[in-house]
Amino acid sequence: MKAVTIVGGGLAGLVLGVRLRGLGVPVTIYEKRAYPQHRVCGEFISGVSYEILEKLNLVKTLEKACSIPSVEWFIKDRKVFEHNFDSAALGMSRYTLDRMLSEKFVGQGGNLIKKKLSFEGSQEGLVWAAGKPMNRGGKWIGLSLHMHDKKTPNLEMHSGPGGYVGLSPIENGRTNVTGLFQKVPGVRGQGRLLFSAYLRASGLESLAEFIDNSDVVEGSFCAVAGFEFGSSSDDSRFSIGDASTLIPPFVGNGMSMAIESADITAEGLLKYSAGDCRWDSATALINEETAKLFSKRMLVAKFLHPFILSGMGLRLIDISNRMKMLPIGNLYRWTR
């Protein structure tokens, strides 16, 4: 069978590698950093069917993930609504999940190389799963850390003008705290101080005070900037996961899309590896199927995102919900 090389050992790359090895495809993954590693991620899986998780051999991997029944949405300090998920979401840190997947990949005979690798254009047998090129002029910054002393059974979303934060339970009784903010030139700090500074800039004072005094897991803080949301249009490399389609994180669907993207990609690359179709035919079909699956949720997220980040938009959301005009259930389903 023809070999496949994956550049980037994040969630999409690892899940794809594990699945392809399970199908007997020779696979090499290049990842520049060693495992385990913390990542800026909501660490929240919602909307992936049990059938897909079972097919990808992820059920046992996720058996110790936290079960999350619902989401609570706050505008500043006031709870606006609560919504029960159609099926419980799963909470597990990327620190743990990526390590487990990398070990499973190697255990199945996959070749994992700790090295940075880059390539230009579409090349046969090469999959780009290392995210989008960074843009120093980008307007977003993502911040993440883990806490020992904030306990919540649900996903909490806290919104303010210019930013929002999600808190969700993960393994070992810890809580993931991840925020997306519009970059503010005057905001400075390191670690949790940078996080709390952005919280204050978004009007989330109570949450900032809590972060200032919380028991943060050592080494868990991480940050990323210079990224843009949406689909890649100027990159001719065959890409999956965030490298292909990066959805605004308030939707809570990024990890799910990485898993679903890997599922679709594995089926197409198996045909290529077995010699049943050419590389360009396989990747074209994969791109078509992923676009069909993700187009509606991306459209809804693109429409809603400006409302989530503006004072006027948050007021409209609040008023609509009070008047029972906010279609929360439909919005949830449209982004799954």
C-alpha cells in the first residue's frame, strides 16, 4: 500500500494517523513538539456520534473523559440561559488526549518523528494538519489554562464586549479555562496576569478576580495569536482540521470537526493507498465531503460571531432570550 505522511500531530493529525494504521496504511506523522503538551483549546467534544467514535477506535481512549450534560451562558456576571445537550459532551485535556493518541499511533506501528517539516503546494501522499499560517497582523488572541479549584459540572460560557471565555470540566477534577479576545494594544502581562487583563478589558471583572486568586495548574498556561477563522482559500496544500477550516470557538465544535474531518479523510486516503484512485481524485472528494458537512455550521458561526463580541449584539441576544425568541435548540443543532 502507498504511504501517507501527515505534517502536524494535533488532534486531526493523530486521529487520522490512528485510523489509517488501523486500516493497514503505512503512516508517518511529523510533529515539532514532544508529547504531552498543553494547547489553546476548549477541550470539549460535542456532536460527534458514538458510531464515529467507535469506528475511529476512540471510545476506550475517551472512557475517562468528563460527561458534560449542559451549557450555561453568562453575559458578564448574569446567567442568560441554560441548554441541555442532545447527548452529553465529553471533556478531556489535549495534554492527556494527544499523549494517549500518540502512544496508540506508535503502538499500531505508526512512525512518529519529532521534527518540523513544511512543504508548498499539493504533493502526493502529504497531508497538512499543522494549522493555518500565522498572520502577525491578526486581530485575535487565544488564552488557555487549567485550574484546580474551580468546579463546574457544565460548560460555562462568559461573554463580554470584545471577548468570551469557556470553562469546562476535564479529567482529574480540573477545569479548563479558554478565552478568545480581540487584541488590545494596551493590554500587557504574562501567564494568568495576561488572561485576567483581557478578562477585565472585556468587562468580565468577577472572572478576572477569580483567575487572579485561583490555583492554576503549573505549566498549563498557553497562548496563540495571529490566526483567522474560516476556510483556507489561498493554500493549495491538502489540509485537514484547523488547517482547513477553523470555526469560532464559541460554537464548541472545534475538536468535533477535527475528529469528523479525520474520519472522512481516512476513507478517501484508504482508496488512494490501496491504488483504487489517484491522489488528486481522493483529495478532491474529501474536500467536497467535508465542505458539505461543515458548510452550514460555518455559516451560522460566521453570522453569530460578531453579535457575541459586541455590546449591542449581546444586548440583542439577552432581549431575544427574555422574550423567548432566541432559538437556542436550533442554533445548537445547526452548528453540529
